[in-house]
Amino acid sequence: MTVPIAFVRGVPDSFVHAIARGGAPHIDVVNARSQHTEYCRALSDAGYAVELIAADEAHPDCPFLEDAAVVLSGVAIAARPGAESRRGEVPPVAEAVGRHRELRTIEPPGTVDGGDVLWIGDRIYIGRSERTNDDGIAQFARFAAEVGLSTFSVDVHDVLHLKSAVSYLGEDTVLIAPGCADPNVFAQFRIIEKAADETHRASTLVLGERRVLMTTTASATMRRVADAGFDVVPIDMSEFQAADGGLTCLSILLPPMH
Ligand code: CIR
């Protein structure tokens, strides 16, 4: 059996200049690198072969490589980040995923950040957000349709990306930040709400069946997820959260083709 790959990207010294909605973040790069190492360890413990794409000093936000490309079952899509300063992050990430999937590309005037793309079963939910526009959504939907996936757009409020508001935990369960995305869109799933004051801190990444990596800064939400029957693996990613990053945004997970 082939081992699933997790692409990650190194943390540049320039990470201290990463974009943050709340103004200039205070980031300790040495601590960020050690948190990143822990994150990579969690992925390899979960059975992924972790492949590192080199950091790029010219692009402070490059560790958030999820925004640069999306991998589906039969195609990969090179994104076009909504923040102009991030567009130069795309080529090495597209090149890496393009070795495994036929590559499609979001063209101007479309913008899509991978953080807005939530893939559940045969559906793609895509956030209409600060970063992803209608033209980008229409292009993405055409590429998804090529591999049999239907696309549904979801308005995103108050947070950066759809996946800052909604994450899929497996077991037909989604975790939603109240007020950030319409829960009716996800009515077919069991819904767990993030604790009200943890909207910006609670972040998840599925590690396996009923096993979820979660940020330690959201203890009340962690309890809710554990009470719902999930095995919660805590991780401190505070340096990345200071720059509005969540757990999915630090990797691109490449399931074996089936
Ligand atoms: C940005 O503002 O673009 C970065 N500082 C954070 C991107 C986080 N990406 C993600 O959650 N997918």
C-alpha cells in the first residue's frame, strides 16, 4: 500500500512579517519552528510521509501552503491567493503537487485561497470570503466537476477563510464557529459549535478515524469534541495562530489515488 504524503513548507526568518488581520503580530520564529516540528511529528505519527518544500524568505506567509494549491482525487488545482503578496508562493507548491496529479490553474480575475476549500465526501464547500471571489469559485467548480464533485459556495463572516469557521472532523461531524458561516448549509451533518470566545482559536486537523489534532488555546471546544467521542491530540501552534493560521493551512495532505 502506498503511504499518504503530507507536504509542508519551512518557516522563513521573514515569518515575523506574516499578514495578520489584527495588525502586526508578535512572532517568535525560533518557537514557530519548534511548533512546526511538532506539527510534522503529529503528521508522521499519523502515518504520513512528510515532504518539506523549502521556505521562501521573499514570502513570509509561505508556511501556510494550503492556500497555494488544492489536491482532489483526480486533479490538483493551483490556487490564486486573494492577497497579492502571497501569489508568488504558488509555483513551488503547484510543482510539488503537480508531480502527483494533473494540474489545473485558477486564472485572473479569479481568486481562491485553499483555506476556503472544504472537501467532504462528494461535495466541495467553498467560502466566499475576503480572499476567494465569485470568479474563482466558478473556475474551481468546473475543475471539481471534472472529478465528479459538486461545489457549494458559503458566505464567510468575521474570520479569514471558510475553514477558519467550519472544519470536518470525520464521522459525519462538522465543527462550526457560530455566526461565521450558515449552519443550515451543513444541516445533513452532526454539528458541534465552537465555544463562543474560541472562534479564532479553535482549529482542527483530522489525523485518523475519530482522531483529531486540536489547538491547545481552545480548551472548551476541545472538551466538546472529546465529549462527542473523538480522541483529541492537543498541539500548541500559538505562533501560527498569531498570523491567523489554523491547523489545516500548514499542510497539503495527499491521499493515495483510489
Ligand atoms: C494570511 O493572512 O494569508 C496568513 N497570515 C494566514 C493564512 C492562513 N491560511 C489558512 O488558514 N488556510
